[in-house]
Amino acid sequence: MINKDFSRRNFIRLASLGMATVPLACKSTKPMATQQRDRNLRFLFQGDSITDGNRGRNADPNHILGHGYCFSVASKIGATYPDRNLQFFNKGISGNTIIDLENRWQQDTLEIKPDVLSLLIGINDVNGFINKKKEANNLTNFEQQYRKLLTSCLNQNKEMLFVLGLPFCVPTGSRKNEFDQWHTPTIERAEVVKSIAKDFNAVLIDYPQVFAQAQKKAPLEYWIWDGIHPTVFGHELMAREWMKQVSNRLSFLKPLVYSI
């Protein structure tokens, strides 16, 4: 049962506790073939509305990556290394759950043949759980389907690098008065992602911790306007953390991290 006495003041403390449980193996300690590669890489960003970023649905290169964290990541990397033939794809779709991803995985992931797959999913699964939707997944099924998707990628490319983001929710906007309902199931799914990241030797991006630390500099509303969707400033924080963590596996990104 969710503790009804939870307050906004506990947010940083709880996020910090969550960070402490991240397995050391997730810290990108194992060598991979991708660690030394810096050319001809295909980066694919998958997920829900946070990744979608209102991206274009045609070939217009001005809008194809949306206006979220993946746009910021791609713009920085692509502008810095125009000679390395790096390609970036955004296939996030607003409202998607893990089931939705599974239904379009072949076309929107496997057929793209990414070398680096960045995935952020789970908050819409929380929404389905809270609102008792017929198609909602329980925690066990969420984990099974998540693992199934990553396994299918390894069957295609055993050297694929996974970048897994933890789902997050904060007490702002429309989520402020409902945070007691949202907090625990979000944390539960984040713990599942941590376990999967360890087993798949993935880069783990702890977005909850990023925003907990950001709260020390500005109110949460400055970073996430409705409890789920980041502002432009929040997306930039996500992009910076993404590059920081991924640079531990793709060392050519290190200069970008140092310049931030």
C-alpha cells in the first residue's frame, strides 16, 4: 500500500536510495566490441511520448528527431563528428506501453538494425495499472516482455549496445495531487529495468536521480511540467546524462561530456 504521508520533501531522499541499489555491473564495466567503435553506428531511440518529442512522421530532416532529449543528443554528436557516418533514428510514439512496443518491434526496431538502442518505457504501463485498463500489464509481464524485446535484438546483433532509461514521475502539475498513486508502481518498474540492465550488460540512465539532483537548483516544475513530461531544460538534462553514461562505452563521446 502506498504511504499517504509521502511529501515532496521526500523526493530527493527516495531517489537517492533508488540510486544506491543500482548494481555495479550496470556501470559499464564489461568490455564490448562497441567500446572501440566510433564510425558507421546507427543510434535508435525508442519509447513513449518523452522520446517521441512530437517528432515528424515523414522524411523532413528538420523535424524527424522531435524536440526532446534524443534531438539534443543527436545534434551534439552529429555536429561534432560529421565525418563518421553516424545515423540517428527516433521511433518513440506517444502513449506507448511495452505491449505497444512489442507490436511494432519488428518494423520500428529490428528492421532499422541499430548498433545502439536507447529505450525509455514504462510510465504508460503505470498509467494502465492505475486506471485498471483491460490491456494493462502486471509487473511480471512487463519484465517478461521487456526482456523478450532485448533478446530479439541480440539474436539479430550480439554486439548491440543497450541504453536503458529508468521511468520517472515527480509531484508536479496534474500528478501533484495523484503522486501517491503514481510513485510506487513507477519505482517498481524502475527496479525491473535495473535488473534487466545488469543482465543485458546495458548502460543504465538513472533519470529519477537526475531530476532529484536538479531540484536542488530549481523547483521540479522548472524541469518537468506535468509530473511526467520534461520541459526543454529537463530534456537537456536527460541528454547530458545520456551522453555522460554512454561515453563510458563509446569513448569518442568523452570530449562532448567534458564540454558540457
